[in-house]
Amino acid sequence: MAMEKEAIYNMMADEVAERFNVKRSAITPNLNFLTDIDADSIDFVELVLEVEDMFNVSISDDDAESLITLQDTVDYIVAHQS
């Protein structure tokens, strides 16, 4: 059964907060992984792998490059979950 967008957002925000040591209250849908948190390419790859596991989705490298904000990622998961 597909998860609700809000539930996906909350799980993603919790993951980002924990992984990047960011206050949960500071995380917004417009959070930019490249500029708003100190994520290098390895951090981002690890996050993508974690997202794939958490939501049982497959994210191609090309698609991953387009996941710039938290909202982009949530929308992608909503569109691609089975």
C-alpha cells in the first residue's frame, strides 16, 4: 500500500535531521541537499540508498541528480512507490 505524502515527508525529514545533524525544526520542504546541509556526494549517495531501502523504490543515478530538495525527493517517492 502506498504511503501518504505527509508520512513520507516526515520520515525523510527525520532521516535528514539524524544523518546530517540538523535540527528537525529547521527542515523544510525547500531544504536543498547541496546548499542547506553539509552533504557531499558520498553523503548524498548514502541518503539515496537509504531512501531506496526505506520506501522500497529504485532511484537511477540520472534521477538522483534531479533530487535537489526534500520536496523533490518526497514527490519522486510518491510517484515511484509500488
